[in-house]
Amino acid sequence: MQLIFMGPPGAGKGTQAQLLAALWKIPHISTGDILRACVVAKTALGLQAKAYMDAGELVPDQLLMDIIQERMDQPDATAGWILDGFPRTVAQAAFFDTLLCDIGTGGKSGKDCDIRAVNLDVPDNVLVTRLLSRGRQDDNEETIRRRLQVYREQTEPLIEFYSDREQLVAVDGDRDMELVTAELQQALSGDS
């Protein structure tokens, strides 16, 4: 099972990815968690990423691509995975398709891949409330609204990208967590 979890910040991607990864015994690969760990550890990558994250901007493609390539090479990713936070742009999705082809788990056409892109759809007003309640240092209303704007401009086109490839699974994320989890399990059960 190869899943990409998409949706705006605060849609519940991380929560749902963790639940399903544990259920299906595959790794949950969160670029946000990896980046935050790099920031805390003050690695070179973390220091570069921190400036972008603090401004509510996306971390540049090349930094994320390097992280993803390194992570996909690890042995636990061979049986499947759930990606959370990558790809965030169509350019990253194209790179990822090439990477999967190179490591033998996908195909350049996208039609040969077993990837499913899951989009959790949640209204902006709900997202702002959710993100403010998390209490993270980088979650203030101005930064949140900027992150949502960046998402709409740069990441939302992925919905069409994966829809055109018949790889998109759309789920209403503005419901109780258990209902969202149940719908995801049902929608993806044919892939497990």
C-alpha cells in the first residue's frame, strides 16, 4: 500500500496517517515531523527550513526531495508507506513519480503506480480553529492564514493532478475522527 495524504494544514492528515499506518503496519512518513526534528536538532537542513516555516512558506522543493529520497531508501518502506506532507507541488509529484520508477515501485505514466492520493477536505474556518488549538509555536492566526493561502496556490493543484491519473480518493475531513477513519478504511480496503 502506497498512500499520499493531502489536504490543507490542520485537515487531520497526520492523525489519520498514524492510525492507518499502525493498523496496516506500514511506516507513516511525515515530512513535517522530520523537518521539526531537524529544527530542534539544529541540523543544517533544520536551520534552512526554520526560516521558511516561521514565515508560513513551503520549504523549497530540493530540501524536501532530498529528505524523501533518503527516507524511501530505508528498508521499512519497501512493504508500503503513508506519506504525509509530500508532495506539496505538482513539480514534487513529478519528481516523486520518477523516484518511484527509479526504485522500482512505480511507473512514469502514473497509471502503473499503486499509489492512492487521499485528499482530506476541511473548510478554512474549521482549519484555523483546529490549528490555533494545537498550540504550536508556529501556529498563530496570521501564519495559519498564510499557510492556507500557500496551500491553495501551490498544493491544491495536486488534487487535479492525481484525479486526472485516477489515483485520487476524496474524503470529507470535517467530521468526527472515527468517521473519517472508517471512511478511509472502506475507501482504501481494496488496496490493502
